[in-house]
Amino acid sequence: MTGDSEDPNADVQYHLEVAPDDVADTVLLPGNPERIEKIVSVWDDHEERAHHREYRTATGTYEGTPISVTSTGIGSPSAAIAVEELARVGVDTFVRVGSCGAIQPEMDVGDLVITTGAVRQEGTSDEYVREDYPAAADYEVVTALVAAAERLGYDYHTGVTMSADSFYAGQGRPGFDGFEAAGAAALLDELREANVANIEMEASAILTIANVYGLRAGAVCTVYANRETGEFRTEGESRAAETASLATHLLARMDAVKREAGVDRWHAGLSVE
């Protein structure tokens, strides 16, 4: 039983401190709270609605479409809390906006990676479903992200993401004093040969939990590092923010067209022109 002092079903959520009127239907999910300012800078307007621990929430409009953003901190456990509590206040679409390491040589620093599915190397989603349950991105979200990147003229790739629980050992990097986790030497080669595109730390949990609850989710990340070439630069962060924001606007238009056509899901016979 859950005590009244920590009721997760209360209107104001325990960790995020948001209520139903604080957020739009679609929420962007960066990790770093400092990334909020970069995201809202491309919007028409915004207002901060809550800030508690790593969770900072702002709501505004982008090209007239209501949109929100909530930072999740680092890793899947805190991202799962954000999805849980945002779902409780009525959010139905989640778009992770982050940075990643690319593991395919043709990906340049500053490129975008739009996730189509994810390898569940994190442990949070295991708390929800069996390990062979897929972490799949919603195809409507993927379509909107691709359309947004095309309209903005940004270089992008689509593919499978690996989400890890560790920035160092879990991603094949050396730990303190040269420590090397078991299997670390072969990790990148195995992922690359399986055509995995990139590595980050939250997407698979967000996608899995959204699917379990019948909600939409996707992810777009800027490449900061190419693990194949060794190149690293914190470049192009605003591209993921702008792409996710435009995708939110396109999703709203897609939803309106679906309603007019009397269909539940987007398909190739529809248009948002």
C-alpha cells in the first residue's frame, strides 16, 4: 500500500512537481536541465512551470503548437520517473532530445541520429517487462522527426540505438585507473557489426515504458563523439532541439489530419501539406 504522504496519483507529481495544467500533450525529454534554455530558445514563447531536483519543466508554443520540455537527469532510472509522472498528468507523446556517441564511421560529429528502436542494455526497463520485449520507437514520431530534419536541412541518420546504464564501463570506455569491464574490448565491434548506430543512456527505457502504456515515444540525439574515428566535439546541440520542436508541430498537424480523415493511425495516403 502507498501512504498518503507519497501518493503517486496525486495531481501534483512527487518528483516533477507538475500538475495536468502545467504540460502540453507532447513533452521533449533532454537529460541536462541546462539544455532547457537551448530548447526553448527556438520556441515562440515559454514559461517555467516547475524545477525540482534534476527535473525542470517549461511549457510554451512552437509555431503555435503547445509544447513542453522536462529534463530527466542522467540515465534511465530518472528518465523512467519522468515518463511515469508525465503520463499521470496526461502527456501522450515523449521525444528524447539528447547527445550520443556514434559507432558507425560515416556519422559525423554534429549529425543527428533518429532512433527507430533500441538495445535495452539498461536495467530500468527490465523492471517493467521481460528482457526480450522490444524497445520500439513509435513510427509516427519517427516520421515526424525525419520530416523535421529534412525541412531544416540537417544531416541525419536513422537506426537502432544502444542504451547503457554506465557512461564509462558500460559503453566500452576505461574506468578509473585503466579498469576494463568484461567484454568491453569487443563491445563496440559487436554493436557495429549488428548495425547499431549510436550509444546513449535513456532512449530504450523511455521507448519501452511508453509502449507498455500505449503512448508514443521517439528519440533524436546529436552526435558528440564518433567512437570509431575518435572525434569528439560538443557541437550541433541546437539541431536536435529544433528538430524535436518542429516534429512536435508536425505531429499535431498529423493528428488533426487523422481526425479529419476518421483514422486512428498515420499512413502514406495522408498529407500535411
